[in-house]
Amino acid sequence: MIREAAYKWWQHGFNVVPVKFFEDKKQPLGDWARWHSKRQSEKDFNDLPWGSAEGFGIVTDYPNNEGLFLAVVDYDVKRVSEEAKAKGKELLGKFPITRMEKTATGGIHLVYLSKVKPKAVREFHDSHALELIAGGLLAVMAPSKGYTILNDNEPTILEDAQGIFYQVLGVNDDRAEVNEGVDSSLLEKWLSQIKAKLKVAGEGHQYIYAHCPFHPPDKHPSFAIHKTKYYAVDFHDNQVYNLRQLARALGVELDGVPEGLTCKLGAYRLNLVERDVFLLDFKDQPVFTCKLHALNSEKTKTRLAELTGVDKADVERKVAEFTFKAHVMQNSVRDEQPTILMTSWKPEKRMLMFSMRKLR
């Protein structure tokens, strides 16, 4: 019965793994790491150790035939307070109606299919007795040992299971914070510029779906941008981008971006912070730094060429221009008090840059 139930999920395009139970722990049988990124053939399925299986799980980060990802809201009553259990039980009724299963430890699973690839959310277990099983975790399904189906519903398709989870719990969606501090009218303009660069496959109520520009080719659209919160998600590695990061990765020049003293080197850029020069990647993360007086040295220029992949002659020209502008700007403000300009949109990663304007 276990094998037959697992085969039905396999027929819908999911990768499945047989499991065995040891007390309250579930142990996958065999090495299942490859099923995160490779579709099981029917022979692969048949060769699994079903004779020893007491249940089966679904690999949640591999999409099915329609490009949908399994996501399970887990009401887990193990090792949590009575207050957390009561809170989680009340919240269960606020999730969309879907397939419901009882777990071996007396908990509840709400089973969904998500168009946007969700990640696992586990940090609310102690406070709400709720988790989201997704993003590469193994979701054990009925009729595994101790698991029973509680209704006749098929899994409900959601556009964004992770977003619904946050919404029902009433907690912040950290993906929506990546563009914090940027005016929405500017973000809308940037979205239009970026959209023109993508191979758009369609739009849902909340998201624009595109074929991934960083992991081609993809069978199903595997890249999505939220139309009002303006973050992007790459389904292959769950990388979340703000629009500025995405534009830089795609080579799109955005309108209205304050940069301070900066210089592009391929997909990277140089930024001046007082007398220190930082080489930043498209995520605004520093990958190299040196003093301004050392920037024009042969050793530094060789290193920059290696890191960025830019031709050495182009690096030398860019560095010469950058160094000249830096000295001109510093000389022009020798007797002026500099103001401070924030050039990174992520509050926790802001970089203080000098704007060479007089205080008025």
C-alpha cells in the first residue's frame, strides 16, 4: 500500500523517498540527495527499497510535471507549550481549505502546491506550533505508518504558499523588506525596465513569471518577481533579489539610482568610502578592499582583473578615471563639511558614502 500510494505522487512528477520509523524519528532509506535536482525515472522509483519501507516522503524542492512545489503547513504538537498549541490550532482554521492529514504524533498537515518555490519556515515552531515544510525538506505523507488522510480534498494550488504562511501568522515576510526605503514609484519604474530584459512567461495575481536568466534552460518558468513588493525569487537556489541587485546582475542601468563615487567593472563596481575603496558584487557585498592610494598599483589592478573578469587594459583605464575623480572631489571639499549619502537600500547593509555637496 505504501509503494502504490507513493507511485501516484511519482506519476504527478514528484520525487519520492521510502522511509522507516524509529520511535518518533523518520529515517529516509538510502541516499536521496540526488533527487533535489534530478527527476526520478520509473526505474529509479522501482529500484528504491520499498520492501523495508514503513512510509514515504516527497522531496519538496523538486517541482512536479506542472512546475508546482509541494508545501506542507505542519501543526506540530511535540515539545511545545500549551499556549503555542492553542495558538496554532486556532490559526489552522485561517489557512485555505486543502488536503488534510493527521501525523503519527497527533499533529496536522495541510498539503498545498505552490507556484512560487517556497523555503522552509521553522522559526515559529516554539511560538505558534506551526512550521512550513518546504525548500528541500522531506514531507512524509499518508498512508505512512501513523499517518491518516482526514478529508477527500486534493492539495490546493496557491500562488505563494510561503506568503500565505506569513500572512496567516501575522508576521513579517522578510522577502518584502529587501527594497525598504525606496519610493514605490521608483520601484515600479525599475520593474518596467527589468521586465523588458527578462523572458516573461506569464503573470499571476501577485507575480510576474519568467524563465530564469541565471539558470537556463528551464522547462517551467523558474523565476518570479512580486508585482507590488518588488522582490525577485530564483527557484533554483532560492536567492531573493531586490530590484537594484537584480538590475545589476542583468546589466540593466536603472534610472534614479544614487551611487556616490562609483565605477563599474563588469558585474562589479568600485565605491569610495572616505579613503577606502571597496569592490562590491551585484548584491552590494564587498569582495575586495584597499586604500585609495593603493588602488592604482599594478598588484591591485591585476587582482581586480582576476576578480571581475574584466580585461586588464579596461581595468587600468577605469581605475585611472576613478582615482582622478576621487582626488578632484577630495580636494574640492578640503574646507567643506561632507554630507552623508546612503547608497545601499538594505538597512542592515548600508554603506556610508560621501556626497561632495556643500551644506546649505
